[in-house]
Amino acid sequence: MEIKNIKEFEKASKKLQKDTLKIALALLFLIGAALLALIFGQANSKGLLLIFAAVIGGYMAMNIGANDVSNNVGPAVGSKAISMGGAILIAAICEMLGAIIAGGEVVSTIKGRIVSPEFINDAHIFINVMLASLL
């Protein structure tokens, strides 16, 4: 093999390792969401549904966060005003603070103001409606 081909192979191998790490971290996050739902959820017949909803909610949270970050710091990184690492750090801090500061209002809106539980008497229908609101 030529030296050029070996260097290209090493470069591709490092990129694959980084991509694998990203996927592993995302899966670890989703497994963590499922475990938290399992631990803190009430032990009843809807436990599997709660775990499923937690995993879907975690997946959607990652997508929403990624979209927010790309919209907010993309121009700054593109113009080389800040580095990619700096942008990710700033975005992580701001996303976390947003969840901590405004998360309560979001939860109260989702649990009572989107679909009021008083209007739906059947718990199974209410669960399906709330799952549909995730989509």
C-alpha cells in the first residue's frame, strides 16, 4: 500500500470512530430516559407505554436541541467568530439554563392547557391523545 492510501485509511477510521461515539452517546441518552421512566414511573399496566413515550420524547428533545443550536450558532461558526467547540459549549449552557428556568411553564402547558384531562374520562384515550401531541 502506498503511504497516501494508508493516511486516507487512518483519516477515515478516525472519522468513523467519532461518528460511532456520537451514536453511542445518543443511544446512552435514550437508554437513560427509558431507565428514568422505569424507575420513577408508577408500576402499572402502562409502564411499557411510559418507557416508549420517554424514549420518543428524548429523541425529539435531541432533535429540537440540535435544530436550535444549528440556527443560533451556525452563522457565528461559519464566519469563524467562534470555534465549533466554543459554540457547542455556549449552546449547551444556554439550552440547560432554558430548560431549568422555563421548563416548569412548558410542563404546565403540556399537562393541562393543550388537552384538558377533565374533558376526557377514559385514561386510555387520554394517553393516546397525549402521545399524538408529541408528534
